[in-house]
Amino acid sequence: MKFFSSKFLFFLLLIPFLIFPISHCTVAETDNRKELGFYALLYLSDYNNPDKPSVYFSTVRQVELEIAYETGAEPEAGNFALGGSPYWSVTEDNLKAIFADRDYTVNVVIPTSSSEMKNIPKQNRSTWTVSQILDLASRYQSRRSDFQTARFFLVYVNGHLDNNGSPNTSVVGVNIGGTPVTVVFKDVVKDFAANMRPIAEQVTVVHELGHALGFVNNGIPLTSQHQDIPNGKHCTNTTCAMYHQIEGKTSLNNFAQSYFSTMSRVVIKSECLEDAKKYKP
């Protein structure tokens, strides 16, 4: 009991210094961390925390995605014209591919229709900071992860990512580093042609969940040299959903267009999939 209490007190002392990195390529992930906050985050990530890759790829047997959305920021839901599969089968198939080829089965639970998603009141924000996103998640995420079930929270909002007081109009989505929380900015999605929006959203969700799970070299070790080091935790494979330019509006649009030439729903490519396959913490 004495050991637990000292750790808890240490946590309380460090709360004011914590700075959560954003897992996307447009905002610096490391340069803006205060040193104390960085070490505190490392400490907390190892202390009784099920939301980390070493748990996801060892004791977890079910992965769930909870989706909430502001009124006016509804996710694209429906079926693709070609093949008739649900839009959300892209996210489902990629998560299944990531957890395939293990000694055990990991069940994946993804909502596919609006009726399975949570409508939340309008938040009346034009921009969103990291702390505001985390506050929103704390109010609307219904269940947290444990060591058997990983529960990711995805929320669609109106407005844009805050960039030092100004809206960043090119970032489609972000994952808050070290957390299961991901946000999609619907105002940016609406800039896409209507027929591009479903796959643009799906690729964004796969990309940001990829960061949350540990790609690229973000908790899941590399099995080959495919990390795009100058661009952070991203893949050098330009056809992979973990490529760094996926998070920008223009490049994502190009990626979405190329998707329809192949119709392969698995957009996490072999280099990243091999990392996940070989990762056995």
C-alpha cells in the first residue's frame, strides 16, 4: 500500500506539467514537449495503464471503437456503390489485418451505422485545442480500456484544430498521443467532393488509430527500415495509410482517388503489418 501511495502522490505532483503530444505530422510532436512533462508521460504510460501497445498486443482479446459526433458533424455512413460493403468495413478490415497472424483471436467491434453512434450536443467551437478535445472525451466516452478489451474513442466535431490561436484548415484528424482519443474535423471533410468523403474519413481514421496502436515505431518496434524519420512516426511507403502526407487535405484527396483504382480495403501496408505481426511483448 505504501508503494502505491507514493506513486499516486508522484502522479498528483506532475499533473500540472503534463503535455500530451498530438499524433499527426502537421503539429510538432516532440519539440513542444516540456522536459518534465515528457518524463511524467513516460512514467504514467507504464503505470497500470492498459492504453499502450504492449497491452494491445499481449493481453487484449477485443478491440472496440466508440464513435460520437456533434450535431452537424455526422460521420459518413452507408455502403460503397462498388461491392456494396459498408464504409466502416475499411476500418474494421484494417484492424483485423493488424491483429491477424497471432497465436490467438482478437475480436473487432466497429459501429457501421449512425444508429450505433452517439449524437452529442453542438459544442459551438470554431477551433479545438488538445485540452478541449480531451475534456470532450472525458465527458462522452462511455467505457474505458482494460487489459482484455481496448476501447478507442473517436469523436467527430465541427470546426478545426487550433494552431496557436488560428484554425488549421488542412488537418483532417488527430490522435492525442498516449491516449485512445481521436478526433475528426468535419469542416475539413466537407471540403472534399461528396463521393470522396467516405474513403477520406476511413483512411483518416485508420491512420490515427494506427498511431494510437503504436505505428510507426511509436511503441511497435520496426522489423524493417520503413520509418520516415524526418516526418516522425510515419511510413516511407507512399501507398500505406501511415504515410505522413495522409493527414493533409490535398494528399488525402489523392490517396482517396487512388483507392478506387484498387478497391483494396486494407490500406495499412505490408511493412507496418509485419511490425504488428512480429510484435510479441
